[in-house]
Amino acid sequence: MRLAEYPDDIAFATAIGVLSARHVARPAHPAVPPKFLTEAHLFRRLGISKPLISNMLVRANRNGTTLEAELLASGAVLESTYYEALAEILDLPFLPELDPAQVEDIAGADSQLLDPTVVRLRHPVRPPVTAIVPNAARLGDLAERLAQSPDLRTTLAATTPSALRSALWQAGRKRRLRESVDRLFGSAPEASARITLWGRQGFYTGAALTLTLALAIAEPTAALLVLHIVLSFFFFATFFIRLVALVATKRQQKRLRPAPPAGRRPVYSVFIALYREAAVVPQLIDTLDRLEWPASRLDIKLICEADDQETLDALAATRLGPHYEVVAVPPGRPRTKPKALTYALGAARGEYLVIYDAEDRIDPMQLEEAWRTFESGPPEIVCLQAPLVITNARESWVSALFALEYAGLFRVLLPRLAAARMPMPLGGTSNHFRTRILQAVGGWDPFNVTEDADLGLRLYRKGYRCGTLTRPTYEEAPTEVRAWLGQRSRWFKGWLRPCVFERHALNTGA
């Protein structure tokens, strides 16, 4: 980043006094937030160079953050080194790691996963200690308080946000796992796939199968004719829907990209569930690092099974930025991707949240388009689906048909369903959500084998709408029939449940 590209920010940094007059030909900005002055003076005391402070000032002013947040997000200073230096200034012991066994999993503890500031450590023989995460903007106030009450130093210790979050994840893992499995079923049992068929549904299904079998035995010709008519009706119904969508797409004018909102960029959470994905970790991190979004406003969670040691080792061997967090999901039934996503949902710091697959290659501007679309659209639009594009269509006839199907689904059918305010069948990746709404509707169903199979219908029944984006996510399709059949069988199994739930909800008024 070149400072000359941001004249307003240069004037802002000059007012702080960390840029000399020869760097800028404009007068300094008269209004400077005091918090920047405090942080800039602290950083000079820590020996941080003026050019680096100037760079962080520009970013903090543009992103609506703090110098501290930008410095840590940039990777110019290690988190452990920075907080150890603050501990030395305060004359407090520094704890680079916290023992999860000493952390009590009390009510409201998960709020510290969002904004880690303080945790109580209870030792079996020694007095309890309060571990705090020092804050640069309030360091002076804390130092003054310690000077007035020196005895506080015997009960306090400094630590890092990562160490605090890691200890909290471990301390509350059993309770959090139980909540992840039971939350949706406890609040809306009819929406959960834990019960496959309810009593009335089982009766109707059994009656239909018995009637069909009896008809096939008594009148096989009539049974075949009825079956042919029913299947033909469904086939032509789906064909008609796609034909209408295609005609509407031809008539639709080119979509205009929404103008950028006036405010600062919010925090954006990015969720990726990995299971036995060690081989794709380098490609995944490279793709995520290319996202056009400020690192200080990113919350990337790499969600793995705790017993998937190969993937965890691959992530540990990769240099991850401070905005990355590895979440280890403890073993437990059901072992599904939606359960893993729901396990981490309560710790999402972002105003918006998107999920990706480990092998996805993402358009770097996709978060930007999603943010602009959310901010410029009506509040009832709570989910945006990005198109999925197949990159290996020429490898086999299976991948070619897959690419054709995806083109029709994501470029034609879904945009038309969104325009018609109809429920949308979401894809399994590249779904952007308003985080608060996603949490309110219960997140993903841990008992469903396709994590987004029921979300489109569930959001629709709650009065919300889904939309579409234009910036794609690139994927590779199966090239063999066997792989395609296994994948498609899992999809149909996942889609059968929301269809059953929708009929049950309509019949019961749920």
C-alpha cells in the first residue's frame, strides 16, 4: 500500500505527528481522535518505527478500527511479543498459554470468544488469578490503577487473545457440543432431521406404498400407467419452471453493481469446515489470503474434528495470520459438517458470515459484492448465494453435464426464484448470511447430511428472503460415475428431509 494514494489519510497521519511535512503538501487534519494519539505514543515507546505507525494510522482511519488492531492484523508484530511487552510495562506476569483445567465454564463465558478480555483462573492450591488482555487505548488507566493499588498485581496476569480463546474452547467443549446437537431440535423439533418421519407422515407413506404395491399386483398395466403419468407430471413441472426462468433471464436487464455503502466495512466471518483435508490446506490459505477485505475486519474460522490429527498438523505447520482461528470440534454423534459449523456459530464475530468448502477457489471481490448487496437491499434479505462455476468441464462427460447443470441452476434458476420472492434451494457453499438472523433461526441442522438443504425453506417460513450474487466460486466436479452417484445420493437424502418438514409444518401449522 502506498501512502500517496490516500491523501486524506496522509493528512490525518500528519496531524498525529508521525509523518514529517515533506511527505504531504496539504495541511494537517484538525480533528484527531485521542485514542490514536495514545496508541501512537505507546507504539513509539515500544520502539515501533514511525513509517510503520503511519501505515497503521492510514489503515485504522480507513477501516474504522484502532492502531492496535491494524498492527496485529498486519503481522508486523507477533501477538505474543506485543502482549508480553504490555505486560512488562504494567509489571504483570505474562501467561503465553492458559490451562483449560483452571478455567471455569460459567454462564456467559462464550462472550469472551467474541471479545476476549478477562477470564478467572482457579488453582487447586494457590489463590485464583484473573488473566486479562491489556488494551493499548486503556493501558494508561490500568497502569494508574495498579500504581494506586499495588496489591492488585498479585491477583492479575496478562495473556493474549488467542490463549484466552483457546482455553475457553477447551473448557466449554462438552457443554458447547451438547448445545450444538440439541439447540435446533429443542427449539423447533419439527425442523430437525433427528426424527425422520412423524406419526402422520409415516402413516401416509406406509398407506401410499401399500396401495401402490397392491395395485401393482392386482393391475400391473394400470399401475405402470399411473406411475408413468405421475413421473411425467413431475418431469414436465420441473422442465416448465426452468423454461420460465430461462425466458425471464433473457428479458432481464443486466444487473447493476450496488454502490458502496457510506460506513466502514464490518467484521466478516468466514467459516470453512475441514475433514481429512490436509492436502488442500496450502491452496485454501492462499485463496483466503487473496480476499479483498481488510485483515483487521476478517474472522476466519477453520473448523476441524479434534481427532483429525493430520489436518490439524497441516494447519499447525502453516503460518496463519492473526485473523485465522482453528476450532477443534470434540468427537460426538452425529459426525456431520453442519454440526461442526453450528459448534462454532456462537463465536462468530462478524456482522456477516459466509461458508466455503476447503477446495473452493473464491473470487477475491465476492465479500465486497455481498456486503454492498446486503447494505443496499431490503432487511428481509438475509442470505445471498454466490454462483458455483465448474472448472474441469472438459475432463469427462460426467463433469461436462455437471457444469451444464450448475450453469442452469446458479445463473438462471436461482436468480429467478430470488426475483420472484420464492424459497431458494441453497448450495452447500458460498452462502452469505446476516449472522444475527442465522443464529436466531437455529443455524444448521446437525442431523442433516447436507448443511444448507433446509435453510432456504426455514428462512422462507420465518419471513426472510434469499438473493444471489454474480462473483463466483470455482469448483471441480466429479469425473467418474461412481463418485457422482455417491455425491448425488447424499444430496437427495439431504433434500428429502426439508421437503418432508415443509409438508409437516403446513399440516400442523408449525
